Amino acid sequence: MKALGDARREAAGREGFVPGRDGLGPPVSAPKVIALHVVTGFLGSGKTTLINRLLRARELVDTLVIVNEWGEIGLDHLLFEAVAGEVISLEAGCLCCTLRGDLVDLLGDLARRRDQNALAPFARVVLETTGLADPAPILRALTADPFLATRFRLCGVTTLVDAVNGLATLGAHGEAQRQIALADRIGLTKTDLIAGPARAARLESLRAAIGDLNPFAPMADVAAGELGPAEFLTETVGISLADAPPPAPPHAASIRAYAFAAPRPVGAPDLARFQTLLHAMLGPRLLRIKGLVALAEHPDEPLVIQGAQYVFHAPRRLKAWPDGERRTRVVVIVDGVERAGVERLWGALSGAAQIDAPDLAALAENPLAPRPGGLLG
């Protein structure tokens, strides 16, 4: 009696042989390697905006997105179209999974579920890190874990840099420097917000500062459309982890994330005053603000608000709430600011009871109120 291996080899030599048929069982083949793209960048650099735009392209229709969030209230995953539980299906046909727990376990679980047809057969994973993340541990995890090393291929680290605040951010935050140092490509965002005769000089200074940290990574102007699907999916030369900087300490104690919620809708004028006062009081210490707001004028259509340091994006209204929680939720990320100062403003906005505290209008009309630039800046 022939051994099964001999029978397979003999059958494979016959004309018209189809693997898995002829009663010899299914063929043994290695699972498909999954491409992994990491998108990082400091708070407010435009990571979610870029990924949302890329996901609309036909080339990324079979993509799974993992969002790494930091803070009391998870909001980043809600900024991707429509949510349906732990794994969500986007209108473009992509999946989005909120990162909870260990990345190694999550990636391993996703690969196994894909192999068992419990998930759509996605061709690639895009991992959006938190704005304060050091990419080095992610890269190390991919090579250190034997299963991940055989199932995933790192196709590149894309680091986004806010052109408006980039130089100041690099000078103040070591995380931003490490994100650039470990990048395969750099995407300059918000270059269209820099105007005037000093525009060229400011961009040149920023490019020089980035080049000092990573002279090998090509730079693309995201606002000018230089980082499209084709450029993003182009596999870059792998990073040598032997040359990577040593692990950084945990997030600086001075960086805090404060989460606030309001059970009742807020008025549009009050929201505008809140943002103005927050900007005026905190100045450059306001690293990021993001949230979903229930406006009294349109309670069924939540407003997406986002801002970073001195730049506030135009609010974007969604057609419906992305989850079942129909209330205002805002996360404010600050550097060196105690919660009480921000909470006072939030209480005035949300109508929460406060002892001997003025409302937003009184705060805004106070002639001694801080001017833009920041009382704490």
C-alpha cells in the first residue's frame, strides 16, 4: 500500500489533477500573509481623517482597521462611519475593530477568525495608534511573536505631522520625535492652513527638523493629495529594530485626558463660547479636543468636534448617532493642566450644578478673561 505522500506526488503528476480531489483530501497550504500598515502621529495630526479618506478608495475596500484609543471615553472608533459592536462594518466594505487589551492577542485572534471564515477575508490591516504612542513596541511585537511573524507583514509606518504645530510639538514632546524617527514615510498635514509670506520658510524649517530625526523617510504633502491609496499601499523598506531607540517611559505625568459627558443637548452658541474660552485659557497646553455633541438645534444629528492646540476644525454633522448612546461626550487632552480648570468651563456648558460659578456668557464677557494665546501658555 502506497503512503499518502507518495499517492499525492503520483497524482500531482497526472494531467487534469486538481489539488484536494481524487479522494486524497484537501491540499495543505500556508495561510496567506496579511499586510499590516501602521499609521501614527501626535495628537491632532489628522490620522483618522486620512484613514477615512483612504477607505473610500476601491484599493482599500478589503481592509480591517484597528483603532488604539487612550482616555476614559472611547471616541476615535466612533469617528469611522457606523458602529455595530466590537467589529464594525464600514460603508466602504471595510471592518473596524477597537483595540482593547494586548495587541498581540488581538492580531492573533483576528488572523485565526479570518482563517476560519468567521471574519471577511480582509487583505490588510491598518493600525491607527494613539497620538501619544511609541511605535517601537508595536514593531517589536510583530517580530517577537512567532505566530504574528508568520501571519503578518509590516508594510510600513506612516507618521503624520501637523504642519501648523509641528515644530512646537517636536520641541516639547519626545513621543512626537520617536514617531518620526521610526517612520517609513512622513505625511505633512494641514499645510493648506499656513498662509502668508512666511509659509515657505515655515515649511522648510519643519522639513529640516524632520530630516534631522529621520533623513531617510520620504515626505508627502497630504493636503496637496500626495499621499493617496497607491502611495499609502506601496510597501516600504522594513525598519531595522536593532537601530530603534530604547523604549520610552510611560506618558509624561503632565499629559492628562479628561472626559466629560452631558445628558442634555447643548445650544450652538454655548458650544461656540466653550471652545473659544477653552482655547483662550489653555493656549498651547490644549493638546487635543474631540467629541460628539448633541446640539439642541439638531439633537438627532450629532456634531463631531475636533481641535488641536491652536487649530479647531470646522464641526462636521453626522446623519445619525454612531452608537446607542445619544449624549454629548467630549475628551480634552491637556499638558500640565488640572481637571478643575477645564471642569469649570464644562459645567457652565452642560448646565451642571456648580457652587458660585458663572455661566458661559458671563465668563466670555468678563473683561479680565484670558485672551487668545493662553492664560497658562
